[in-house]
Amino acid sequence: MYDVFMRYVLRSPTKWAYEMTWMEYGAMFMLGGAYTLLHNGHIRVDIFWKNLSPRARAIFDSLMYLLLFFPLFYVLIRYSVSFAVNSWADLETSYLSYWQPPVYPIKTLMAVGLVLFAVQAVSETLKNLIVAFRGSEA
């Protein structure tokens, strides 16, 4: 809102607000993924899923975590850690504005957020496996 006010009302745009905004939103979304998974807030295409029994849902979810989620997150974590390490080694800065803030903290947050997301997915998978084998929630 500050930048919009500065740009359109005072005709004096800032050089730092855009980068600050994408860093803040990036941190919020990357660190919020695991929390959202904990509270089952991610979007789900549940045309068939909602009609399944709790045990069948747990089996389906476990399979999806094992077959799709974990292989994808293995790759994402591997590359995000590599990006963060390289960014720290080079003390990388942004080239989008004259401000040129460091980007290695946000790249580190990206890796941390993905790891936290994967840890929460392990928890969800274990909960689903318990339901799948017991037939009901513990």
C-alpha cells in the first residue's frame, strides 16, 4: 500500500518496496506451507476422495505422499539447498533495483520452508498409515 500511495498519489515510486514485498510474501508462503498442511488447508481435487471411507482416504493419501509428494520434494529440497549454499558463497544480491538487497536469506528460507513442509508431510503420512492399518483414527 505504501508503494502504491507513493507511486500514484505522490508520483514518487520507491526503489525498495517491490523487492521487499516479494521477499515478505516469499517468506510467508514458504514458511506457511507446513502449517497449512497441518490444518488440511491445501486445495484438493476431491471428486472421488470425498466419497471414500476414512481408511480408503488414508490409503490413497499415503500412496500419493509416497509416489508423488516425497520424490518431488526430494528434488525441490536438493536444489533449494544448493541454491542457498551457492547464494551464501557468492553473497548474492538482487539485480532488480538500485537497492540490491542480499537474496541469500530468502533462498535459505526457501530451503527451510521446504524441509518443514516435508517434515509435516512425514507426520501426515504416518497418521494416514495408522488409519490405513487400524481402520480408524487413533
